[in-house]
Amino acid sequence: MSGETEHQGSADAGQHRNIILVGMMGTGKSTVGALLAEELGHELVDLDHIIVESEGRSIADIFAADGEAYFRKAESAALQRMLEGEGRIISTGGGAVLAPGNAEMMLDKGLVVALTATEEAIINRVSGDLNRPLLAGNAQDKVRAIMEQRREAYRFAHCTVDTSELSAAEVSQHILMHYRG
């Protein structure tokens, strides 16, 4: 049911140093992350922005020049650097969970929240976004294919929030309930 939070595991208070948002593109990670950072006074870290800064080029350029495998290595390195700190809201890219070891690293360093949405909601949110290299071509077909490939990839999270019919503020409140315990 939309908006309900599903528990996947429990996080001890010691793990609440950071909140790490995972999920498909278009589920609201960046928007919700900004609200959480404001509410908690935490630093907002958008992992894609960190990669762009460290590489000195856009994600589309990284994909075009060096491919997805290179990008995933840069993403894992950036994630590791950002998880060394505390008091951060980390908005990951949708594929950050794909590299071996990233899920365990996230679980060890904070509360991991998977944001989900229906296929229709994601397609509506990302169609026409030229900054998403994985959607080159037919966005609807690409979203469906990626959702199928990653169907199980986010299940490791401490909790899951379906953002399909919730505002970013409502999603943020769901997460804060888990964070504050």
C-alpha cells in the first residue's frame, strides 16, 4: 500500500549517525534528502554531485567516455568517503547498491531507507530528464527494464517508504519516525 513503511531489519541507535537514501531514480531521494537535512540540521550529500565534482565532468560525460563500470567504481569510492563522516543525509544514485560491499558499508554507517514508487510514478517523474544517461532512448522501456533488474537490490534497507502517493514532506516524516526511534 502506498506510503506504508515496511521494516526490513532494525538499526541500533549507534547506526543512526547518517541517513542513507537508496532507490530507483525518480523516487524522490534528492528532494526528500534536502527536507531531512533541513529538519535535522545535517549536511546534505548528493552522491552524484560529489562524483561530478571529483571527476570534473558530468555523469553523462563519464558514462560516454568511460562507461558504467568506471562510473560505479567512482560511485563506490565517493560513497565510502562520504560514509566516513557523521550527521549526513546521503542521497545515493539508483545504482549505488549494485557494487559488491556497498550495501554492507551503508548498513554499518547509518539508517538505510529505500524509497520506492510505482513504475508509472517513476516514468512520470523522469521522462524527458536529459541528465539520466541510463534512460537514453525510450524512457518507459528503460525504466521498466531497470526496475526489473533491480527488483531485489534495495531489500537490504532498514526500512522502505513508497513515495508514489506521498508528498516529499510526508516521506520525510515517515523517515524521521524511524530515525528518532
